[in-house]
Amino acid sequence: MKKMRISSHPIRYLFVILAALSLLILLRYGLHWFGREFLPVKQVLFTGYKHLSEKELMRLSAINNTDMINLSAKSVKANLMKSPWIKNVSIRKDFPDTVKIMIYETEPFALLEMKGKSFLIDGDGRLLEELKGEAIPFLPVILSDPFKNRESFTEAIILARVLRERNIAKERNRVEILADREKENMAVMIDGVVIKVGYGDYEEKFARLFELEEEIKKKAMAVEYIDLRFSNSVIVKPVKEIVK
């Protein structure tokens, strides 16, 4: 009768796997120890920032008591991107001890006035921060509540983009987008004159307005409102004179 022989191959494979795992653990620990002892991060250089302070950036990055080897650029970027002011980050390690971080900030797009408070917002409508002081010139002001009526707020962002592209906010004293009303009644107030626009086709509507703007100025007409909601027409409602 032949005796059965137990193959030693599985045991050999298990030994190799355990040895490889042990080597990886030792290597990882060794790199961690080497980085901590000989390559600590001594300097973090931020560039490209304007609205955030270096102190705020350092706090957001959470780079504390780490080293060049074990520093995770992915984690640092994720930490920094939590700020609504930051739209992108570029990180570079300059050995032996310096981390360089380029910050790409979001530019303020408009002001949102909501419940008696003013907020800076970006081009996607995200709140950047509450504005404590005076309003920033050259930015359109949106009167809306995005938490109650997202549709009108989204339309207001689209309209604000058209106004910015035409430099209307820069050329006028104050531009307000009145989006806290019904769809058909959405309007823009430019230097005190109400311009009814409704939803959509904003470029075409304002092109019609600017064709007649000079004529309105020449007539020195006091205007109550201008209506652009109807195709191929501009309705100008003059202020009624008070008869004494």
C-alpha cells in the first residue's frame, strides 16, 4: 500500500506571505520613524491667497507635527477645500523640510441680501461669508432666499452673470436683482429704476434696453419702470406728474 504524502507547498506559500507582510510593516514603521526623526516639516509656504489669512490656512490644512514622508497631500487638500473660499489647491514637497501650497481662491460674484443680512456668494451661489461692514461696490445685489425658493435664486445667478459680463454693476451706483417675488415679476433695479425682466433670455432683453437707453436719457424722462418681458418691445412707464 502506498503512503499518502502531504504537500508542503501551501505551508511554504503561507510562510512567504507572512514574511512579505512583516517586511512591509517593518518598512512602513521604518519610513515613519525616519521621516519623524530626520525629515520633519519645518516650513509651510502658502501663496495665491487674498481673502483668507495664513493663520486660517494653517489651521485648515491641519499640518501639525508631521514629516515630509508621511505628509498626505491628498488629506491636506481635502482639509483646505472645506473652505468655500478655496476652489483648488496645488501642493508640492520641497525636500528636506518645506511644503509649498498654492491656493486658488473663489472670487466674490455677488451679494445676497436675506433676512436683513448680507452675504458674499460665489458664481455657483455658495455662501462665502457674512458681510459685516458696508456693501462692496461693483457687485450686483440679489434679494432672495435660496432656502425657500431655489428656482428664483438660480435665475438670479444667471441674470447676475449677464449683468457682470456687460459690466453693468461696475458702471452703475447700485444694481439689485429682485428675485424675492413671483416668476413673472422678477426685476432688476438699476440706480433706482425698476426693470421688469421675468425669467430667461436676459442677454436679448438687455440688448433691447440699451438700444433705447440713450434716447431715454436725451428726453430726460423720469421713469417709474421699464418692462422687458414682452418680445421685441420695451415698455417705458414715465413717472406721473403730481397736479397741485
